Amino acid sequence: MRRYLEAGRLNAPRGLKGEVRFSCWCDSMEFLSGVEKLYLDPEGKAYLEVEKWIPRLGTVVFKGYGDRTSASSLTGRTLWFDREDVPLPPGSYFNDDLIGTPVFDLRAERTVGRVLSVEERGGQVLWEIGDGEKTFLFPPAPAYLVSVKPGEEIRVNLIDGFAPGTED
């Protein structure tokens, strides 16, 4: 599992006091509101210290970037957060933790592949599942999803024909 996960991208400054518009790639900016450091690289080598989160405006202010000119130097940067800075409730997981997890179809009584990616399309979460030859998109809806153990196994009930090789 990766320690540093993508948080979002910094856009143009807002106002004159160092606020930067932030496109959050997490569930919400509130999810990151307790995070004090955002990293400039996926290895966590360089970071920015958060001075203030302003979720209602979709902006963030960093220490040392208190004016529009310095804040504008951050435009276009992707930021990462340390997973250890964001405690998750029991039973929750980061989407990133699903990558590589085997998916077992209880109806077909076989593994249908591994999670290759997690995507959002039109407000719906879809898992791309593949077996090395074929891939398919799976909506992790309660009607199909039985259990999730990131890194170990995901158990599902697929309808006939949903995944390659599950046709009657």
C-alpha cells in the first residue's frame, strides 16, 4: 500500500491573501481538514504546511505563501497526503488499497480478476477488474458487493454475463 495518496490539484489563486483554489480528489475537502501537511511528490520528500482550510470556498492557504504572487507559484501542482494523517472509521478503506485485490464471484465460484483501478464516472464509482486478458467495469453496489478485505479478497455476486466467462 502506498503511504502517500493523491489529494488533488492546486489551481489559480483567489484573492490577495494567499488563498489557492483546490480541486479536491477526495470525498470532500472536509475529509482533509485535519491534515497539516500536503506533499509535493508521491514519496513525501517535500511538503507544504497548511495554514488554513476554507472548504466552503474550495481554497487552502499555505504557510509562507501569504500573498497572491507567491501563491500563484503553486498553480497546477498535484498534492498528496499521508494516509497516517487521516484516520478512517472501522470498515472503511482508501480506494487505492483495493488495487490488486482479487475479486471472487460467489455465484460462479471462481476468481474473476483483480481490481486494476477505481474510477468515478458521472458521480458513480466503478472498479475496473481484469484477469490479464479481459477487463470489465463493476459498480460496487450493495446488491452485488458481499464483502471487502483490501489486499486480501473482495467477494461479489455477479449477475450472469456481467463479467467475461460468467455467461450461462
